[in-house]
Amino acid sequence: MSNRMVCREASHAGSWHAGYTYCGACAAHAYKQVDPSITRRVFILGPSHHVPLSRCALSPAEVYRTPLYDLRIDQKVYADLWKTGMFERMSLQTDEDEHSIEMHLPYTAKAMESHKDEFSIVPVLVGALSESKEQEYGKLLSKYLADPSNLFIISSDFCHWGQRFRYTYYDESQGEIYRSIEHLDKMGMGIIEQLDPISFSNYLKKYHNTICGRHPIGVLLNAVAELKKNGIDMNFSFLNYAQSSQCRNWSDSSVSYAAGALIVH
């Protein structure tokens, strides 16, 4: 049995950029699942916030620096991904501006510290993919997900609620606004736990929940669906949920976080 960890964590839309103060404790629940003794490669899939991107993009860098130690990008896997013709190269400026992957680097370094010279990372910036593109990338990455030595980190938050985010869905039957947000988020989390990409797409179409990493999540769910066709048994469970603040009136705003882990048996 091996962990393929999925972490929902601080990747924030717009210029508002909450830090570890808000999301850190929640994210830690997912990183606690990491087994550094078997992990040799860490894929980090994060959504693009700053540049329009209809495909996925790879970094021009060879090394990412963290406050702990440098993380080496796996050039062999990158070369294999380039050969597919499905990837763009992001500029160094785009890479430096984007926080959705960056937020996970110190966590990755800390979780892997005991084996810091024995692993590499594969950062992938995920654009605004169509459902068919999510399926294509999921199929492509499924062979890596099947390998017990590979760990997948999916960067996202859940609901960005408030007028500043142009999203104020409110189901009054749930009570106060923050309860409605939690109900909406947990509905989506339950669908993700079912590992069904079509149900997740339908949920997004119905409620338009502002989950910024919906496309990386979609890619992962499609990779899982591909492996399930081959009889590989998997289950996903959420471990923690949090909100940056409790919204009680229309002038409030919040971002939700959740952490979970995918186990491949």
C-alpha cells in the first residue's frame, strides 16, 4: 500500500494571498501522510493564476530553492513529458509570480528531509483545461501515479466566498453564511472522495464553487479513473477542513481549505 497524497492548500485567486497562517495547519494533515522512505519523485500540480493557459506548462528552472534546501527538478521526466507535445514552457517570470506550486515547496522539503538527497520534483502548472484535456492529461500521468515511488501533490483551495471574489452563493437553510459555505465545500469533497471526474465536473457546473485548483483536481481524478480501468484499487479521504474566517454577513469574505490523501493499494 502506498500514499499518493493530495493536498488542498493555499493557492489564491487574484492579488489576495493568504499565507500559512490560514492554511498551514490544515495542509499539515496531508503532509503527515507522506512516507519519505519510499518516495523518490514528487509531482506538484498547481493552477495558473497569473497567465492564461489552455494546456499544462513546465518550468524552465532546474532547481527550486527553499529555506530548508534546494529541490532538484527531474529533467528525465521533464524530457519524457516534452516528447508528448502536450506541454508549454512557462517563462521564469511566470514561474516566479505563481504561488500555487511555490507554497508547497517548503512542506515538500520538510516532509522529505530525512531523504533529501534521494528524490526529485516534477512541477506542472495546469491551465484552464477543458474536460477532454483533463482526461488526456490524466491518462498521460496515470502511469506515474501507478508507481509507488511517485507522490502527487495537488494544489488548491476550496470556496473563495465574498464580493471581492464575485461569489456569494448562500443556502439559507444551512444557517449562517459560513455554514452554507461548509455545506457547499463538503458536498464537493464528498464527490471527490467518490473519485468520479464526471460527477465533480457536474458539481462545478451546478454550483460554480470557486475552487481554484479544480483543473489539477480534474486531472488527478481522470488519472485515477484510468487506473481503475486496469483494476487498481484506490480510495481517497479528506483529513481536515478549515476556513480563513467565519462569514456572517455580505461584507465578509473567506477562503476554505481542505487536506486529504489518496491511497493506492
